[in-house]
Amino acid sequence: GVPDDQLRMAIDAGVRKVNFATDLNCAFLSGVREMGEEILPVDRYMKLPTQRVREFAVDRIIRLGAGHR
């Protein structure tokens, strides 16, 4: 829940490790909730939650400037 500008300031100040576990869990659960309550095979059930986690991770990589080296 830390604002992007504060994350950028921390990185610019030398912070090299940022934990996003809670945000990743929220992204995952958002995907689970979108799937509905029907019972599905695990591979289908996990598809959307996994996509939400991937989207969050890519977004953070890009926003924090680690996507281009």
C-alpha cells in the first residue's frame, strides 16, 4: 500500500529490496474472487489468479524502473 512516489524515492535513495507479499496476495485473491464459486479443475481455477499476480509483478517491475537494463 505504499504510494508509487514514495517507492521511487526509496529506490532513488538506495533501497534495493522491497517486499510486495501482501499486494501479491491481494492480486491473487482478486483473481480467485473473479472466478466465481463454481468448482473447476485446478489448472483452470488457478489461471486467472496467476494472471493477476503476473500483471502485478510486471507492473511493479516497470514502475520501479527495473524493466530495462
